[in-house]
Amino acid sequence: MTEQPSINVTSQDDLLIVAFTESDLIECKYLDRAREEIVRLAAGGPHARIVLDVGNVRYLSSTALGMLVQLIKTIKLSGGELRFANPNEQLADIFEVAHLSRVVEICDSVEEAVARFGG
């Protein structure tokens, strides 16, 4: 039996809202499956618009951070757009130190991320 990616996907208008269900993004097998699923979803349309809800995430390994950077690049190269939403204080600090806000918009909530897409 194949394990499912550690994400939950919902749609709102033409946006995809992807939430991590794992609180600790450490294990490579979960990260790879999640990344593959998000990339597959992004490939579903010419200009995918994705909100990545990290509200459930308590801990982010360096591997997971690298996966997120790779994901940002992949989605942008395919003509899509990505917003991060709902980071806790620790994740917000990690994103700041990693300068992710230079390459992706980080919003305080999913609602704010959706609104910034114009939806």
C-alpha cells in the first residue's frame, strides 16, 4: 500500500490551498511525496496559483527548507505563483533568516494569501 503525501489539498475558485498535515517536516519520504504531489498539482494548469499553508508545521528540517526553495523555483519556472501562509513565529524567523520573503510572499493567514491573489 502506497502512503499518501503528508498534505491536504482544497480548492477555492482557481486557487489550490495546500496544507501540511505533518507537524515535523523531517523525514525525506514525506517531503519527497509532498513535493511531488504539489508539483503535480501545479502542472495541472498553465498558471497554477497555490497557497501553501504551513500552520500545522512546528519543526522544519534543513532538508525541508531546501525542498521548499526547490518548490518555489519549480512553480515559478512553470509560470505559477505560490504564497506561504500561516507560519508560526519560529517558522517566520526561519523564513526571514533564509531570505525566503525575497522570492515568495509570506502571509499571516490563508485568507490574506488568498486575498493577495485577488481572490
